[in-house]
Amino acid sequence: MKKNTISYVDKNKLSSLKKDLKALDYFVVEVPGDKIHTARQYLNFMGKEFKMPDYAGFDAYLDWMTDLSWIPNHRIGVIIDDYESFLNKDLRAKEIVIESFTDDVLPFWEKDVVRIMVGGKPRIFEVYIVK
């Protein structure tokens, strides 16, 4: 299985990336970095896009990001557009978001899901940061 990663994408390649992900049946969430400036805005946005039952804080967010049982797609993609503006009013939250993907979400869906969830199956989970 492919390794789950965070990749950097040029803005001019974003359109072709979205087409490729759609063709491969990815569940895609595109984070509008120019509109997400605080941790609360990020958690609210991700909670709604991923249809999470609860997203009151980063702990709840991480619990649901390592569940996603209600999403049938085997492949998941998160595109963070306009990364320079993303969480520009809360740089610590920006670090937490990237660390949560790197340390928790991506490894979970790559391998830990098999050990932690009964009947758990790995998923491809990709994060794309648009410069």
C-alpha cells in the first residue's frame, strides 16, 4: 500500500490534482486557507466537512479523524489551499494541525488502524499543501 504523506503542490497544478483525486474516488476536503485564520474556524470547518458528531477541540477532532467510519471512500484527501494565509492568526494551531496529520492521522490510516480497530482496514490518506 502507498505511504500516506503530506505533499506540497504548486497552485497552477491544483486543478489537475483535483481531477486526479476525483477520478480515483477520493473523499476530498478542500480547506480554504485564506478563510481559516483561527483554530476554532479550522475545527468548525473540518467538523462540518467530515460530518463529525463533535469537534469541540483538537482531542475530539483527532478522535473522529481516526474513526471516519461513516465515510465509505477508501481514499481521503485534504487540500489546504493558500497555506501561507492558513491559520495566520494562530501559528501554534497551524503547528498542531500539521503535527496531528504527521504524527496521528496519517500513520493511523496507514497501519495503526489494523491493530486498534476491530476489522480496521488501512486507507490512503493524503494531505496536499498548496503554496
